[in-house]
Amino acid sequence: MRSKQKFVGAWLSEIEYHHLRQQMDKSGQSASDILRGLLMGLDVKPRPERDTAALLRQLSAIGNNINQIAHTANATRSVTSSQVKELRKLLEEVWQVVMENY
């Protein structure tokens, strides 16, 4: 059984249809998804860029390194100056990655 029980059709002008198709292409959503979102007051957001997944993997790896240092610091109840330097370096890496991509 369908999760949506009501169907609504709509006639569009050529311009309106073209605009809807552009929104579909940009967002990767179906016409139904876009229209439902607009009815609920949501904005149509563009789909993430192709390299976003690679960026997220890179940031995740940096985050894992930061977590490892934090885990060690919590276990030993101390932080060395080399760990602080490493954290600063990792945070600068994060900043650099974000600035290069956004």
C-alpha cells in the first residue's frame, strides 16, 4: 500500500514546468518530493557536490585522530605539549580543507 493516499495533479505553464525541471535537476528530487516540501514550507536545496563524500571522509579521518588524542588525554589525565601541537595542526588541517572546498 502507498504511504501517500491522495493524488493531486496540476497544470503548469511552459515556464513553470521548466522551472520545476530545473529544481529537480539541481536537487535530485522528484517533482512530488519538491512540491510536498514546498507545501510544508521547506526550501529546495541543491544536492551535495560529488566531492562532498571525499571531503567528509577526510574530515572524519582528522576527527578520528583528534578523538584518539582526547582518549589518551582522558585516560592519563594529562596532555603533553606535543599533543597540543598535534591538535592545533589537525584543527588547522580541518580549517584548510573547509576553506579550500567552501
